[in-house]
Amino acid sequence: MHNSRIRVKVPASTANLGPGFDALGMALDLYAWIDMAVAEETTIELIGDQMKGLPTDKTNLVYKVAQMVFDAAGVSHPELSIAMYSDIPLTRGLGSSASAIVGALAGANALIGDKLTLQELFQIATRLEKHPDNVGASLFGGLVVAFWDGERAEYVRLEPDAHLEALVAIPAFQLSTEKARGVLPQQLSLREAVYNVGHASVLVAALATGNLGMIRHAMKDALHQPHRAALIPGMTEILEQADRHGALGAALSGAGPTMLALVDTRSDRKDELEAFLKSTFSRHGIEAKTLWLKPASAGVTTEPLAPGAPDLKAMLAVQGEVRA
Ligand code: HSE
């Protein structure tokens, strides 16, 4: 088992979906890959431009998280060969750090014969991220409804409606989660709390039952979006008007700055919606790229590679899995 190389494929995620702050996450079909093997000496290869500037020594997040798995399982593998590639843009609100954490946890666990359960990996991931929404979605796939009480995370996974897809508009600028959490107030009024409990509850029920028409009413938030709007020019307009341009509802994706619109796959207004998102950002001087994404039903997956199997770079080139 220890000689095998493990290949990990882990989906991106969108968190909050509006009112479900730190509670809702949905996996999206945009991926990161990690190859991991026990080695004589640690090497970390970052493939592609996306991860330029990330450390390639033992301070690398994937390396450090892998060591946490080995510690928790009581084994020792201080030297690892790691290669990674990601189509998930960094610090844009699509769960790139959660995907790295989950990918590292799953890869390291597979290397040692899955000594830890998925539940245990979820607990470690949530403790690292401090909220369960992105990591839950990347780990379990689908739509994850979760909470963390500071000690333990609990979740329920739902299968997103088959007619649901997402249009994301990804601004060219980065916004750190730390900064986007820093603008949030420490206290809310009872009225705001009731607003969010109601909207988040109805949103989950609508998504669980396929009541897509309810999304535009429920996908509203009084907890974080109003406070984050100042950081993302054009956001308020998108939130207020996206449903008039064919969206089922719109939200800030995670801590932003990416905006997410949920869309019925059968809609004939997709071009109109895409143009609306782009032109709104552009009018505010923000360059943004749009992507159509489907909810990813599968969470993180791992496969052992046979000796001599193509390395990650070769696999990506051959399979053409990579997004343009
Ligand atoms: N729920 C988190 C937030 C997701 O909105 O800050 C960001 O990682």
C-alpha cells in the first residue's frame, strides 16, 4: 500500500448560497487534482499558472494537512512526493483552500489504506477552515447543509435538483476570506436573525423538493451580503436584478468576489443572464470571466495508480480534462 501513488480529484464549491452563511455548500464541477506518494525526499510540483507563488517546501498546505492525517492515524511519512493542478481560481469564493485541504486529507488517508473515516476527515477539515460549508461540499459532493459548534461538525447531504445549474462571474481581483469576514458585524438584531433563519430554511426546503420557483424569494440574506457589498462593485445590482434576467436566484459565492446565479437548465435566457452579469461588472470597472457549472454529485475521489501510470501532467494533457 505504501508504495502506491494516489491520484485525488476534488471539486470546487460555492458556500452560503445567500442566507446559509457558514451552513450551506454545493460542490461544482470545476476540479483540482493532487498526486501523492510516499518518497525518499519531499518534492512538491505545482502545475499550471493557477498556483504560482504557493510554497513548494514543507510549509505547503497540502503537505501540512497530509501530515495531520498521518499524525491522527499514528503513522509516520515525513517525505512525500506531491504534484498538483487546479482549475479552481484562488481567493475568489469558489472554495480553493477547502479543495486543497480536502484533497490533501483524502490523498493522505488513501495512502495509508483509509485508516480515518470520512467523518473524521470532515472534523479535521472543518477545524482547519473554521466553517464546514466549503469543506463539506468538496468532501461529500452535492448540497451539504452543516453546522459547526466549535467542537463538532454535523451535516446532511442532499442531491441537488437535476435541473439546477450555476453561472458564476469571477472578477479578476482577489478577495481574501479574512478581509471579507473582517467587515461583518459581531452582532445582529433579532429581526435580522429571524430573516436569515427563515430564508435559509425555505431555501433548503426548496432545493430539497425541487421547488425551483421558490429560490428567488428564499435566496436573500441580511447577515453577510449587505456588509460585503462595499467590497464588490456591482454586487448589489446583480443581487437585485439577476432574477429579471433569467436567474432562479443570485448570491455572493462564499466570501466572494465571485457572484453565483442559479439557473434552470431548461432556461432559454442563459445568454441574456451571462451578458447581464458581465456588463454589470464591466460598468463598475470590474473585469470578470463567466463559467457555466453543474452541481457535482461526487465529492472527493481517490484512485491508486499502477507503477508506470502517466504522471499528473501527462494525464491532464491526454484527458483534456482541463478547462480553457
Ligand atoms: N461561509 C464562509 C464565508 C465561506 O462566507 O465567510 C468562505 O470561505
